[in-house]
Amino acid sequence: MIASLRFVWLLALLAAAALIGVWLRADPGYLFLRWQGYEIRTYLVVAVAVTAVVGVLCVLAYWLLFRWPKRLLAQQRARRARDLNLATLARLEGRPKLAEKLYERATGYATLRASALLQQADLAQEQGEQQRAADLLSQAAALPEARHAAQLQALRARPNDAESLADLRALAAATNPPPAALGMLAERLAKAGDWRGALEQLQKARKSRGAGPAELDSLQRSVLHWCLHTAVDSEALIAVWRGVPTKDYRRHPQAITQLGQAEARLKLDKPGLAADALVAAMKREWDPQLALLYADLPGVSGAQALRRAEGWLNAHPKCAELLLALARLCRREELWGKARDYLNLALAQSPSAAAWEEWGRLSDAQNDPREARRGYLNALRLARGESAV
């Protein structure tokens, strides 16, 4: 079908050309131009042909003068970018010498020089050439677009001493500081015990432009961990907990676990900050993981804690995590019958390794070695992905 249409169009064009030829032969036309004393006389066909040739020459001149140089520059830019790409691939493949050679070639192009120098310095650090890495980072720091990145890369390689901390503070205090510098400073201050400064830098990092939510969440977890780990008293714990920028993270099981671990480390006379945070989170939104965590927090014991957990059970009677937490609370209070009942219900809902481990502990507390061995064995089998016996 398409071939037939093409043949018909070809015949039509040939017929049209023949008709135009016959028409021009009968009357070829005559063109007369006069301008500034000059006269041009020619046939119309010759004028059209000359005009077409001149147009083609103009297009060719434009391409040679403008398009061709741009195309050569684009090809050169593509070759340089390919060198940088091949250098990265060679580095990943374990070809450091080839990567070094390609990085050297890429540094010769202005738009790729900063990135090539930074990657070359990173490669030198991997090879143990610290002095060469420092020289490359110095060259990169001289470029305005790579100054902050080079300073950050150099600070990561330096020891965490007073001098590097001062340089990091200066970088974080610069105009429009990179979020990575704020995060690095927050982590170092948290590890040093300066939780006030760490939380301040964390807040700045969250307000800075360009930082991704995943990176900010990871930074917040790390800073909170170190701030709680280095807190020296209950007042510091409360201040750190209230200083967490994201309130939603205070309801996260991991954050409440860290708070409970800090309370246990300090051995407070009246622990309960983590338990209060958990109860507040549960009032806002039910979370089975928090229910399981409740029994393991410092200060959670006695009849009051048991009544609170049993109150949650009225609203969530089939929650295996809550049933397991109740079994742990009852075991600690030596309520053996209730502990066994809750544990049987938890195993009926979800026969987990944690539930079978609690079975072993409860049996140990009741001086039943046979059932204790069975509980620990099933916990091990379920942890391996096998079925209980």
C-alpha cells in the first residue's frame, strides 16, 4: 500500500516537472533589474537557479562559521565528560592507575576541573597518599565553586581535634554554609558532650536549603543518640529530649529506646521520662512496637504499670506485642499464672522468637528446666526461620 502511494506520488511529480518544462520552453520568462546604474538581464530559470545556489552557499557559510565550531566544542566537552565518567568506572572496577590518568585529563577542562580534583584527592586518600590528597584539595579550594566541598573533604580526613573543630565552626558560620558542614559539626559537638551546640546546629541544618529529608532524619538520630549518651543528669536528658526539632521523632520507638537506655545508664532515683514519653505517644497514636517496648523501660514496674497495660489491652485484645509485654510485667511481679496466660495468648496470636524466649525465662523463674529448654530452643529455631517444636 505504501509502496503504491510512493509510486503514484513519483509519477505525479514527474508529470508536474514535465508540464513545467513544456511551459518554460514555450515562454522561459525574462528578468530585468536596474539599480544604481547597473542592469541585470537574464532568464527567470537562470535567476531561480542562481538564487538557489547562493542560498545553499549562505547556509554552508553559516554552518562553517557558527555551527561547526560549536559542534567541535560540544564534542570536546563530551570527550572530557566521558573521561570523568570512565575514571569513576575505573575506580569502581579497582583500576586506580587508569582512574588517575583519566582524572588528570579531566582536570584540563575548566568546567570539570573542580569535580575531577575532588575525586582525584579522594582516590589519593584511598591509596594512602595523604600529602598528595592535601595538595589536590588545596588546588580545589582555590576554585570558588569547590571551596566548601574541598574544605569539607579535608576536614573529614583530619583527626577530631580542637584545630579541626575550630575550622569546622568557621565553615559552618560562613554565609550559606553547606548542610553537610552543619551536620558534621552537630555530630562532633554531640560526641564531645556539647548537646546545646549540637541541637543548635541540628536546627540550622534542618532549616538550610538543599538538605534531603532522609539525610536529615539520619542526622537527627545520630545527634540524639550521642546527646543522650553524653548527658550527665536528668535535667540534661529532659533538655535534650525537648530540644529534638521533629516532634514526630519523639514518638518513634527507636528514640524512646535511646531515652530509656540513657536513663538506665545514669541510674536515676526516679526514672520515668522514657515511660512518660511512650505513654504520651500512645495517647496520640497506637503503636504495637511501643506497647512491646513499655515493659522494658526503666521505672515501669508494679501494679500501676500493670493496670495501664491492661487498660490498653481492653482496646487491643489481640495485640501480640502487648500480650508479650504484659507477660513480662507479670513475670517480674511473680504473677506466674497471669504471665503464663498472657504468654499463651501471645503465642496463639503470633508465635515469635521473642515470645518463645520469654517462655524460657518464665519457665526458668518457675524452676521448670524442661519447658525452659523448649522455650529457648523454639526461640532459636524461629530466629533461624524454622518451625517451633
